[in-house]
Amino acid sequence: MTGKTQSKPAESSISQANEEILNRFPFDDTQDMDDARRGFMGTAPTSEISAADGSVIWDLDAYGFLAQDCPPTANPSLWRQSRLVADHGLFEVVEGIYQIRGFDLSNMTVVEGERGVLVIDPLISSETAAAALALYRGHRGDRPVTAVLYTHSHVDHFGGVKGVVTSEEVAAGVPVIAPEGFLEHAVSENVYAGTAMARRAAYMYGAALPKGPQGQIGAGLGQTTSTGSVGLIPPTLDITRTGQTETVDGIRMVFQLTPGTEAPSELNIHFPGHSALCLAENATHNLHNLLTLRGAEVRDPRVWAVYLTEAVTLFGDSTDVAFASHHWPVWGREKAQAFLFEQRDLYAYLHDQTLRMINQGMTPLEIAEAMEMPPALERAWHTHGYYGSVSHNTKAIYQRYMGWFDGNPAHLWEHPPVEASKRYVDFMGGADEVVSRARDAFAEGDFRWVAQVVNHVVFADPTHAEALALQADALEQLGYGSENGTWRNFYLTGALELRRGPVGSPTTTASEDFLRTLSLDQLFDALSIRVDGPRSWDADITVRWNVTAGESVTLRLHNGVLTHITGTGPAASSPDVEVALDEAALRAVLLGSLPPSELGGRATITGDAAKITELLGHLSPPDPDFTIVTP
């Protein structure tokens, strides 16, 4: 690494490109500014929200610098979006519905009932959720939480639940409402590939970047993610069909299920008594991700468009305000319908045109370069790629239909990055020659090419100080010019790591609540992902767990594969050891909080007890700090 962390100014080509943005789009349109401030009732008296240990997990005033004019080191369109999203406080949507915005990546919505309040999407951290609820109560009275609703299965919409309600209150009858499949998807996403997702999320949200004109200025959908206590209380009431109606604390809700849109498990909610439609994350003031840069399942833009059409069909004639779990509402029946139709057309156009080009033989990179959005959509601020982007969304659609392979056999068996880079650099005359030519390209403003070609030098020789420094400079300039908040954060975090070294992952999504909520099947699946296959090729170990008040589960490690069979039968081979225990003890052993050597007082063991330790010894821990911009 270069050892230098100081940011550099924008190059003239980036400054000029950013200046041209000001002439390209209608910056004199103030409707969003007016809507984002409409209904403002006040904000918290202190700016910092802290964890129990005193660490600051959210600072409401961290983005105060956005009040300045946009500098050359930021795309003016992203700067405008970030300024809008940074507004924080309590806002009235309509009488009886309120939002706390700017207290986390997402919004928390409070709907007043007869006895208390329904809380929708309690943010990421319990600390930010508690502060948001306290702000509401400071203006509207100390009303109890009589219900909680999760709109979908992403952590920024449920992780702070314990800041607004306790497990005991839920057990005593406070309902927790969620769409069908919520728990399965919420848990699997944050556990199975959670380590890799968290590592890449550090890039996506710019967690290690300083907040400022040359650093992190937002993520488009919201400013960034809070870093407090993440929890999960399982739902007690599932929404299983569109048209399902529930009345909780006098609040009547009509639901629309939208699986496969922004999340695998998601819903919209209509409030007939308020003529209000909650759109979860299906229609926000930006183009969303079809495949988020942190990693996820590819989303379906075709059904996304279908569900937006259905939302207008079901609720359009009885909706006077549309609001979502991010950004600010849209007021007025005609405006709300126009907003939904433009959002619908956005996803439908990307889907249809990408497939048209796929069927013309174009590859993902070619489609991403060729895709042009209709002028009417491009003129609408809410269609801009502040979070998702046209470029990476078209590639996601390609992946959804065609997979990773573009059909060219030359790409079928390519060398991995390090080996390919060594050969590229050798072909190009050596590292010094590549860096010298790349400096010329940098001077000409071709930062995209510099990043592409110098990446080969970095992977061929990660000790080449000039290459590391030049790559950092090129990524930084690309970040300064990006309209997409997550692209900016990726570029600038990459530059930071090249200059300073690994910044790691600031949070872990696999919290104790997630692990406790895993079904036994999911827990065994999560363990199988951790088996060190090559080290386990010759192992043949079978352990049978006889769970009190449950079925027997047989674990077998064979051929480097850990399988589990519930019940008995030919697939459940004879065990080396049999353990009778309750489910809590089993979970404690599998999660590592109870060593097998201490099982004696909580289990009856028959056979070779050492096999339990031997089996668990074949599991390898994930690496939350793996390298990204260097080999």
C-alpha cells in the first residue's frame, strides 16, 4: 500500500463533466425540495445517537456540508439527491400518519390507532429506532406501540425492532406483521452469504470514508447505514394474499403482495381511512437495484412493473398520497399515479430493451453501453440511477436470463485474475511500461481505462507502489464524477484501501437474533457452507442428534459434504455417536457457545464422543476482511 490517504482534487475533465450536468437537467425544479420539507414538525435536540458503550452509531448533522454549493469533486445530481435525503426529523404525511426520516438509511413510519401506534419498518438499529420513536412521542404524545409491520425482508426495515417493542410485549399480544416468506428470506440473506455481503456493503455505503465533499456524501437511497444493535423479532401475523385486509388498533389495512420485486418477500399497504398508499421499497425517488452491488438474488423487473400497474389498478382511485420506506411522499392523486406509471415504465423498459438486445446477440458490457433511456423518463428526477444504475441493472437482467457466460468460448475458461494479470502485464511490456502509458491516459482524462489496465499491474504485482497510487487516483476521479451514490462509495473506498490498506467490514449482519431465528434445517445448511472441503475429503463422520420434543437429525460428513437427514431411513446411516439433548443445547453446540466437552450435564451421549469435536473441527470460519482491490 502507498501509505498516503490524502484525497486529491478533481481533475479538469471531471470538473468539466460535472459542470455540464448542471446544464443537462432541470435544477431549477424545486418540487422535490418542497415535498421533502412538507409537514416538517421538528427534529431531535441533539445530533448524536449513541450505543450503550458510548460509541456514536448515527450523527444527524454529519451531512451539514451538503448545504454548500456542489464542489467539483461531486456529481451535482447526486449532491442534490443527497441534500434531499439528508433532511432529518418528524414529518406529517397526512393527519394520523407520520414519518421519521434521516435517522437511518430508511424511514420509520408511525400510524396512529385508537389506543397507540403501528410502527412500520423500524430502521436498522435499535438505537436509531428508539430515537425516532422518542422524537415522534415528543410531538404527538407517549402513545404505546400496539403493532409492528415489516414491509419486506431487508435489514434496514426490521433490524431496529427492539428499539420500539420488546419480545415480551410481542409475546403478550402486540402483533408483528410481515409478508409471507419474510423470515426465511430475512435470515438466509444475512447468514448464508452474510460475510461476503457485509464486506461488500462496506464499499457500497462507504462506511470507512470520511463524510465530506471528497468522501462519502450519501448512497442515493439514503445516506448510509447505522452501526448499532441489529435484532429480529419473528412475525406473528403473515400476509399471504393480495386483498387481505387486517384491522389492528382500529387501523384498517389492505395488502398487496409483491414477491420478487425489490425483495423476495415484500408488500404494499393501502390505508383506506387515510387515502394513503405505502409502497415499501417498490417505488422510490431513484432507480433501484435489480442486483445490488453488495450481492443478492437477482430481482425481476418484469414482475416489478406488473405489480406497480396492479398497485394503480387496486388503489389508484383511492390514493391521495403515496409514501415509501425511503425518501419523501408524493401528494395528489394525479401526481401519485403519474409517479407510479413512470416508475413502472422505468423497470419495464430496462427489462424489455435488455432482452431485445440479448436476442440480437449483444453481451452484457455491450448492452450496458448501448442502453439509452427515453427522454421523458430521463427528465424525471425520480428515475435517476442514484442507487441502482442503468449500467449494472442491464447486466443483472442479462444474468437473470443468461447467467454469467456471454457465449464467447474465449471467455469460457479464462485465467483467474492474478494469473491473467501477470500475462497481460508481460504482453504489454512489463509493469513500469504499463504504468507509464497509464499516466498518459490519466493526463488525458481517460480514468476508466486507467482503472481497467492498471488493475492488471496491481494484481500481477501488489507491491508496485506506483501502480497502487495511480489506481487509487483513477478510482477517486471516477468516484467524483459518479451520479450513483453506491458507485461513488465503491470507487472512493477502493482508493482508500489502495492508499491505506484494508478497512474491513464495520458490521456483521448475522447477529445473535438471526442465528436464534434460523430453523434447524437452515442452521445445518449454514454449517455445511463452512466445511473446508479439501481438508475433509477423507473424513467419514456421522453424528445423530435425538432432540427432545423433536425428531432425530443425522449429520454425516462424507466426501467433503456435510448432509443432514431428519428422521430415520436408508439415507440416515449408522452413527458413530448418538446424542440425546434439547434443542437449545444442540443450537449452543452447533453455534460454538457450548463446547462438546461440556455437554455431559445437558445430554446423554452413546458412542464415541470425540467424533463431535472432530466433526466441528472441519468447519472453517468466514473471513470478514477479505481483499477486494488487491489479490
